[in-house]
Amino acid sequence: MVAFIWGTAFVAQTTGMKSMGPVTFTGFRLLLGGLVLLPFTYFYFNNKSLNFERIKILFLMSFALLIGALFQQIALIYTNVANVAFLTALYVPIVPFIYFVILKKPVSKYIIFASVLCITGVWFLSKNELEFGSYGDLLSIIGAFFWSFHIILIFKASELNIEPVLTAAFHIFFAGLIGLMLAFLIENPNFIDVKKGAFELIYTGILSIGLGFTLQTIAQKHLPPTNVAIILSTESVFASIAAFIILGQILETNSLIGCALILLGVIISEYFKNNNV
């Protein structure tokens, strides 16, 4: 469900910048997503909900989310959607790399194989439109690292038994608050411009940010980060299907091969998810 929501949101992220800058768009949509979720925290919050360790994780998640979202959004100015989508998907192999090299956690050979299949599938999906070498490509790659850290930090929050709704609401709200402060320092947003992009802000704020990250946080209570990264790569598949249905773009042979490889990678990661060999 998260991959479906994210896959259909890329177009809205691009059109939303017709009336406002990337920092303004990112700040407002994050804040909107956080504000929508905050009322629901009433049902989960108590005196034991937050301590120093949990607050620290939430703030780290906020910065990872904000920087990842900002770099992705700014990258869309300097390169095409296909490049940003493909390079953002590098979190698929980056998460197992961080898990194994930095955190010293075991990573199954099946997960590594599934990651290779998925990133190859994303390559096939966007191969016809990729033209590397721009400033936006570099930003997308840096952003992919922060998306990877964000996935791992969500898993850490689940290990600390923070309620998923609290995790999602607070870290999204803080990210939006910081993002909006940056927007007023850098871009001086105004009401008229923000109003013009209201539809994109509502769609990407409430669905992509609010609902998407809440569902991801709930899902990560039941799956390791490596599997989550692989499953989330199907957002490229849903983006292609949405482009076919909504925009009438033809799914060529390369796209179909890409979809098949990603699906195979997800199946392998799920089938062998309890195998550490």
C-alpha cells in the first residue's frame, strides 16, 4: 500500500513546484502530514510514551526524513523524474549495506540477490529516459542514503516499542516544522503561491506523507529493514502502471521486464526472510 501511494505521488511532487520552491513545498507537505496525524496521538500517548532515548530517535528520524525529502525535491529541478525515481531506489542495496557493514548485522544472501534483482528492475523501468551526469543526480544519490537511514531508524523505533502512530506523527511534524522554518529563511513563501499548489500539497501531504509513513511504520513492526526496502521498490512498478492508466504512457518491453524483476525480488525476499544464510 505504501509503495502504491508513493508510486502515484511523483507526478504531484513535480507539478507542485510550478507555484513554489522545493523547500516551501517540502516543508508545507511534511507539516500538513504531521498535523493530520497529531490528533490520533491522543489515543496512544501516556507518561511512559517518550523518554530521552525515544525522543533522540524521533529527532534523528525527523532530520533523515527532511533531508531525504528536500534532496529528492530539489533534484527534480535539475534532472528528470526517471533519474530521481531510479537513484532514490538505491536505498534498496544501501539498506543491506548499512545493516551489514555499519551495524554489523547479518544479511542473507537471498536478500542481497533480491536487492540486485530489484535495482536492476528499476533500471529497466526507467532505462529509456536516464541521462546521468547532472547536479540533480548527485542530490538524488545523497537523498537515497538519508532514505536508507530513515528506514533503519523506523526499525529502531519499533525495537524501542514506540507506538507507530506516535512515531509517524511526531517525527513528520518536527520535520515539517524545521522545513518550514528553512523555507521562510530561504524562499519567503506567500499565501497566493501556496494556494496555487494546494491540491499537490494535500495529496502528497496527507496521502504520501501522513498515511504513507504511518503505514510504513506499522509495517516495520513485522519486517526487518532489508525486506522493507525491497518491497518499497515496487513504487516504481506502481508509478509505471499509474502512468499507463492516467497518462496513457505505453508499457514497453523494458518496463515489463523491470516489473517482473522487481516482483521476483520481492517474492524471494519474502520467501527467504527468515533465512540468515
